Amino acid sequence: MNVNRKIFVIIYIIFALLTSTVIFVSQSILDSSFSDLEEKEAISNVENVHNMIDFQTIELDEINSAFFKGRCQGFYAN
């Protein structure tokens, strides 16, 4: 193997290692950022569901109390 061929192989190996390192680091950064974003979105969705359940509970309580008041007034009126 001549010197030119050895230099070419060394440069190729260094380039491959640098490329692999850049890919690995950028993938790690993107994965962690995406995981954070996904966690924030999941927390937001859970809060929205919780708020909707609270709203529906209050709404059902109001309907229930209105119905109960109407039934009691009709019962006591007779």
C-alpha cells in the first residue's frame, strides 16, 4: 500500500467518524427536544381533559339541582 492510498484511507476514516459523531449528537439533541415538547403537550392535554370534566360536572350539578327543585315544588304543591 503506497503513501497516497494510506492518506486517502486515513482521511476517509476521519471523515466517517466525524460524520457519525455529528449525526449522533444532532439525533440526541433532537430526541431530547422532541421528548420535552411531547411531555409538555401531554400535560396540556391532561389539563384540558380535567377542565372539561370539571365543567361537565358543574353543568350536571346545575341540571340535577334544577330538576330536583322542579320535582320538589310539584310534589309539595299537590
